[in-house]
Amino acid sequence: MELIILDRDGVINQDSDDYIKSADEFIPIPGSLEAISRLNHAGYLVVIATNQSGISRGYFSMDTLNQIHDKLKRLLNGLGGRVDGIFFWSVRRNRPTAGYRSGRGARRRRFIT
């Protein structure tokens, strides 16, 4: 089985300079969910890798992020599709955070919803 890794904002859903801060603001790009479903039916695993610094900026919570991803999963399910994993990074760039390193070759913690 082969793996496809997709970004979320601007690839699957419409992006916003104001961040996607609620499930209501999550609006799929036309055809994106159908494309994921077609990939699933062709035997591909589909994973999302997304930067969600809005959490560390205080724009939305983990609960809200889960609601957004639940909406994505429901919409995909209605089309016979799925995502096999969602990985996100919630720390702002250029901002030191305990337990994380930055720079080339640095290992970063991963979160899955």
C-alpha cells in the first residue's frame, strides 16, 4: 500500500489569513474530498500533516481542532472516503518551547487526532 501525505489548509479546505477557527469555517475546496475518496478506493493510505499554530496563539483550542477534523472525517465518510491519520504541529515558528528543538535535523514531537 502506498501513502499520500496532504497538507490541510489550502489543499483540502479553503485557507484563511485569519485561521480556520471553527468547524463552520472549514470549507472544503471543491473536488478535494472526492479526490481523497478516489485515492482511498485506489488503495492509497491518506494522511494529513498540518501546521496549526493558531492553538499556541490562542485562536482556538484542541477541542475546536478535533471538531474541525471530525467534520472533515464525516464529510469524507459521506463520500466513501477516509483519512488514515492526522498529524499536526501546533507550536509557532521562531518561538522557543520547552521540550522542542528547532533547526535542520531536529526531532519534533508529533500529535495525532
